[in-house]
Amino acid sequence: MLELGEEKRPLPVLLVSASQGTGVTELCEELERQYLLLNGNGELARRRALRLRSELLTLVREGIEQRLLRPLLDSPMFAQSLERFQSRTESPYRWAEEFVTQISGGGPGYELHKS
């Protein structure tokens, strides 16, 4: 986390040429400096936690889609509901809220749309 007065310094642009064998040492040194900085100030751990959280949410979304949404989309009930949405005899927001309430056991925090 940045402290007051702490400035982000721009990353240097390093010239590296594998064919000429130049700049590789400087690149390795700068990578090491950046690693030590990010590890030392907790930024590396914070980024890893954010990435892990994102990966976990992706897995959960994929599981929900595969187990709940795909069968729903293939169901006759969904096709009938689409017809009612198109004719505006049923609100898709209310329908979605009721569906989520059913699959969540009706717990709090699952409201999709407030009228």
C-alpha cells in the first residue's frame, strides 16, 4: 500500500539484445529490484490475493452457468417465459429475481432488481 509521500517511480526502459549479449545483466538486476520492492511493501501478496479471488469467482461462475443456467436455457419453461417477456406480459427482472431466490433458498442479498 502506498504511504503518504511515497511516489510511484516509473519503470525504466532497458535496452536488451540477446544477439549482442547486452543489457541482460541490467534487466535481471531491475527485475530483482522490482520483485524485492513489491514483496517488501506487500503489493505482491495483495496482487496474488486479488488474482486468486478473481480465479475463484471465475470457477464459481462457470459452475453456476454449467449446472444451473444451461439446463434452464434449454427448458420449455424458459422458452415460454421469453415469449411472455417479448409480449411484455411478464417482467424479466421479476422473473430473474424469483429464479435466483428459488435457487438460493430465498436468502437475503439475492435481489437482482429493485422496482
